[in-house]
Amino acid sequence: MKNKGFVLGVIFAVGLAAVLLIATSGEQTPRKAAIGVEAPKFELKDITGKTWRLADLKGKAVLLNFWATWCDTCKSENPSLQRLVVSEWNNTNFMALSVLFKDDPKNAVEYVKQTGFNLPVLIDDKKISAAYGLTGVPETFLIDKKGVIVKKVIGPVEWDAPDVKAYLSKMSAD
């Protein structure tokens, strides 16, 4: 009988500890990126060493594109992304950023030299791709001027297509 009470007490204590652990761990888990929710904040360095913070871009529409140099569809998408950026060069309400995913920054430096790709190339710290719930590349998030995700695009896009440009222009309008 004494052992039965002791065993039940231990089981109760372990159960209570497990419930408390689960309850408190939920508070520490960051919310994944989703449409209609504020975009996960980040502070990342680019391949030149400059630090970029999403918070500093509040008031601008942001195109956040995750890619890699080993990704063929990313490389086929990048020229249209580059043309979009060139066409929006004077639009102070729009910013396009790329985040290098599971790739060596040296590869990105070489890619930029060879192709003239001149978007800021941020280096993924693995936390940001996790916070955005990345499933692969290319994957792009459109973030409105208030910092809320309005669209998630999985796969390549012709970013300079007229309908896409019109949508982005509407997002970044005053």
C-alpha cells in the first residue's frame, strides 16, 4: 500500500510538471508567418555586411524573396525580379529584399558578380526561414506598409508581368 501511494504521487508530480512545461513552452514558441498577420521581424546582414531590419522598412511595401544559388527555378525567376526592381527604382514606398537560404554567401557574391543581380542579398540565420515557415525556394512574402503579410507565393513568378506590377504598385501607393 505504501508503495502504491508513493508511485501515484510520483506519477502525479511528473504529470503536473509535464503540463506546466507544455503550457509555458507555448509562450516561447514564435508564431509562424501567415497572411493577415504581422510579418516576423528580423535583423540580418547582407553579403556586403550591411544590417537590414524589417522594422526599419515600416511604411514601405516589402517583397521578401527566399532563394538559393543552387536553385534553378530561383535563377530563372531572378531576372524578372531584377527588372521589377529597376522599374520601381524611384518608388520610395517599395523595397525588394532577397534572403539566401541554405547556401554559402560566397556563392551569392559570385552569382551577383556574374549576373549583375543587385537586390540586397540577406544571409539567412536559420531563425528567419523558420519564422517564415519556409517549405523550399523560391518562396516570397509580400508585406504591406503596416508590416502585415498580404500574400505568400510558393514557386517562381514573373515579377515584372503587368498584373503583378499593378498589384505591387497598389500595395505601395500612398
